[in-house]
Amino acid sequence: MQFIFFIYFILPVILFWGSRIAEEGKWNDGFLSLEQTKAFQGICVVAIGVHHISQKVFANREVAVFIRNMLSPFVNIGVFLTAVFFFFNGYGLYKSYINKPGYLDNFLRKRLVAPVVAYYVTGWIFLAIRVLVGEEMGRKLFLLQLTGVVHSSPYSWYIVVLLIFYVAFYLVFKRAKNERSAVTLFTIIVFAYIAISLFIPRNDYFIRGEWWYNSVFMLPLGMLFARNEGRIIDHVKRHYAVYLVIHLIFAYPAFRLSYFVYKKLGYFSASIPNGVIYKFLSLSAQMLALYVFIACILLIGMNIRLGNKVLAFFGKYTLEIYLIHGIFVELYDHDFVGIAPSPFPIEKVSLYALAVIASTIPLALLLKKLEKVVTGK
């Protein structure tokens, strides 16, 4: 059996190792603490790595059909994982704003510098490899990728979107009269971004695909949850069993509906009659599935305390791991971002996955140190 299939055992072990179930009649009151939200994000960044590996394996028709089918469940889970990041980012931004006096004073330096450093470092690495493998590009395109205006890394989109909304958050909360109007305006900005994106064809202008906008609504949703956290949690505790059963029952139908609508309509039809409507319907189905997914995570988290050293490690380096791993996903695959054969292809899937992980972690640590140096200066 391929070692890669043990991922179905390894991921649950990493997630639940050291977990504690709340005693009867009690709750895990720290289910939205920094430690637990980082634990959730830690397992998600590992799953994102498996997601990208599975996409490359699934696209390689030389790999056995059995292996491709075994990894296929990971091919389409990326949107659910990024939804977790966006939700907890929105939640964390609002909680920090209301609990930390002067939070906005140094916000741009604290929130923007590290992602910008990581974005450019990984982008320049991708650009260097593109040149080395022989991609033909004119001086203009080279300069655009060098300056980051055009993304040389296909894995950098999440950071770009996050930076955009960090700036939007800063401007809105800096100028708004009160918290309610700030959250409302930020929500309007996010949904305006989504609405505009629906009219932009894939790979045109700024939007490269639906992943640029199909989960960003979780940012304001996280803020709204944080703003009404006390009332929501008190209400859910009184009807916990009902909410848990309903969401668990509807989880699978919601996921299947999302997948069905995506396959039947999808986001590829902007240029045909009713194309934008098809995109809107696909987006709506995905948004429903994402809501159910996040709700299930929160409901289960209310009764189970997560946290161990492995999750804490991955949760500390989510940004760096997210950007770095893509380099090795491409380097060790059969082709490099679809432009040329990869310089170091690894044919055996299990060895390919292990090599990506082993190469990513040390570079993620180095990138974190570089970010701290630049931020300090």
C-alpha cells in the first residue's frame, strides 16, 4: 500500500492527539481561544499541502487510477480550508480591535510586513525557477513579476486577498464612527468585491479564478460572530443538541449540492448567456456548504478542546508553510506550473509527498526568522 494513504490516519491523529472532551454539563469555553483557533489553522495548513499534492497527482495521468481516486477527496477541499482561515481572521481582527487599546496604531506594520516579506521572497524564488526552467517572458512580464504586480507564484493568491482586506479593515475601522457602522461597511466592501468578481472572466484583470472570492465572505461572518459572540453562544448552549444534529445531518447534502452545482454550472461560463447567473448559483451553493462546515467545526469545538505540540507548531507557521510548500509541490512534480518539466520530478507519490513536507519545514523556519528581522527594523 502507498504510504500516502496513511494520511487518512495521520491527519485525525494530529488533530485529536491530546484533545479533551468536556465533562457532561460543561463546555470547552476556550474553543475560540488563540490556542484552539491556531490548532484549527495548523491542521488546515497541513491539509492544504495534501490538497495541492493531490491536485498535482490527480492531473498526472501516468499515476495509477487507484492512487488518483484514493486522493480525490482532497482535490476539492481547498475552499473549505481557506474558509477556516478567513473566518478566524475576521474573528481575530474584531476581538483584537475591541480588546487591545490602540490596536490600529501599529496595525499596518504588525499585520502587513510579514505577509509582504513572505509574498516577495516566495515570489522571487518562483520567478528564478521559471527563468531557469526556460519560460519565455519579455522584459515587461519579468519586471511585473519581479515587482509582484503579476504573481509568479500560483499559491500567493490567499496572501494577496488577505492583504487587501487587512488594508480595508484598517481604513474602515480607523474612520468609522462606531463599531457597528465599521462592521457594516466592511461587510459591504467584501460583498461588493464578490459581486464585481462574478463579472470578471477567469484569468482576466485581477481575479484569476473563483478561489479568489468564493470564501472571503467568512471574514465579515467571523467579525459578526465576534460582535455577537455572547448572545450566540448562550443561545446555542440552550439548544446545543438541536443545532448539532441539524448541522451534522445537513452537512453531507450541503456538500453534495455544492459539488453538483459546481460541476453542472461552475465558474467557467461568464461568456455564455446566463453565465454570471450560473456563477452566482455555484457561489451560493458553495457559501451554504462553507457555512455548514464552519458551524460544525464551532459546534464540535464547544465540546472538544484541541491542542498539542504538533498543532501548535503548524499553527505558528501557517503563513510560511502555506507559501513555501507550493515551491516544492511544483519542483518535485512532473511539470512546473504547467510551463515546463519540473527539474526534480519524483515519480513515487508517497516519496513525492514526504519530500514536499521535508523541504517545506526548514525553509518555513528560515522565512519566519527573516520576517522577524524585517519587522523589527
